[in-house]
Amino acid sequence: MNELIRIDTITEFHRLNGIPLPDHPLISVVNYGDLLKTEGRFHYLKSFYTIALKKDVVGKYRYGQQSYDFDEGLMTFFAPQQVLQVQHTQDDVHRSPSGYILLLHPDFLWSTSLAEKIKRYAFFGYEVNEALFLSEKEEIIILEIFRQIRQEYSGNMDDFSKNIIISQIELLLNYSERFYKRQFLTRDQSNHEILTRFERTLDRYFKSDALLDKGLPTVQYLSGELHISADYLSSTLKHLTGQNARQHIQHKIIEQAKEKLSNTPLSVSEIAYQLGFEHSQSFSKLFKQKTKQTPLEFRKSFDLS
């Protein structure tokens, strides 16, 4: 079964999984172990945020093509309109994992500070193989926030309830951001491997005919070659070097351009074409932005005509 299953409301999610209807139509915290599991592969597209903490994870898990030892807790983050692929084997169907899933409809965030801010949390762009692994202490913190959110909306809602829930969600996101930062720090060896692979892939692209055939490399293309998401690639590079993936690509372009301007008689238009630009003006604009010189001004500094 591979058809896309679209879930527009939290109530639909509850019905699909055979659990009681939600106490609130726009927010719900459900037990992971209560969800209906059917053998097969399924594709889901939901119109709301899902933040999940799966407990009692057994064995080793692959994260960005690497294996790690953080087996106690596994968090995943999905934004509205992202397609999630789930595959259950026969063994999975009979297992009973525990944990919580927070279902949050964007309408709940209307007229709050979190409505726009939530879109800036990079981990909503990460894929499931870049999930957040938690230590035992971190897991306790996250589980308590889940419980507090559920307790607040399950009670008698008053004038303060929504603001309290919003504050708890923001606390959950801020802790998640902190723990992702810790994950970057504790996995520097693998992150450096990502940087090395990224640079090799970028070098191969510039040395091949791809620039003429496909144009400038995109972050999405390079992340696909590395089998990680574009957001995670940029976050990793930013952590290691202070520059995101797009800035690395631009640096490579300028590096190649300087070499051609200083060592060849090619015109600016010819260089722009060889570097994958459709219009030489775009190349000149980027070059001036990054070097504070036009390509011709840079060339003149080498006394080349």
C-alpha cells in the first residue's frame, strides 16, 4: 500500500488510529503505543505539526548514514504538508513502543508570537534519519513538558490556558534546539565526515561537465548526493565552519572565478558561462558582493588584459 493518505485535522488522525476523539480540536498529545499499526508501507501528508518522542527504542539506529549509541529516546519533527513515509513489518506490528506525539494545528498558533517563530526552527526541515536522540535526563525533561501540555488542555480551559500551552510548546522547542546543538557537538567526528564528503562532491561537480549541463549546483542536489536533508546539511556546515551550504557553494564559485580571471584570457561572460551562470550580470553581481571588486577590477590587479 503506497497511496498518499492525507490527514487534514487532528480529529481525523484520532479516528484513523482508532483512539478516542481529541479533547481539543487543534491540539492533542497521544500515547505512541495506542496508535494503530498495520503491516506495510504508508505515505502520510498531515496539515499540522507533529512532534514525537518514541521511548523504549531497542538496538542501534542510523542517523545521517551513521550508527550511534543514543538508544534511550528518539524525537522527530514534522511540519504541515511534509510527506512522512512509515513502514511496518510484521514484527513491528506486534511490538508496543511507548512515548508521546504532540499534534499541533497551525490555527492554534494564530495571534501568538509562536505563529511565525515556529517556522524558524530548523529541525522541522530535518528528515527522520536526522532525528534527535536523547539522553535519559533529556528524555525526562521532554516527557514532563508533554504531560504538562496534555494536562493543561484536558482541564477546564480558561483565559490563561492558551498562553500557558503556547509557553510550554515554546519551551519544548527551545529544549529541542539545545539538545540538537548538543548532538552536533557530540558527533563532531561524523559531522566532519559530512564536511569532507560535501567538499569532495562539490569539487567533483565543478571539475565535471555538470556546470555546463545542469548549471550551478543547488543545496538540494548536494544534500541528496550525501543522503541527508538540505536543512541538516546547512546546519552541520554552519556549526563546523560558520557558513551554511549555500555560502560554501558561493565560496567555491568565487574561488574558481578568481583562478580563471588571474590565469586565463577568458572574458567575464565566458567565465560566467563556464561556471554555470545563465547571465553574466548575475555572476558579476555575486563576485562584487563577495570580493568588493568587479571581475574586471580583480583582473586588473594582476595586470592582465
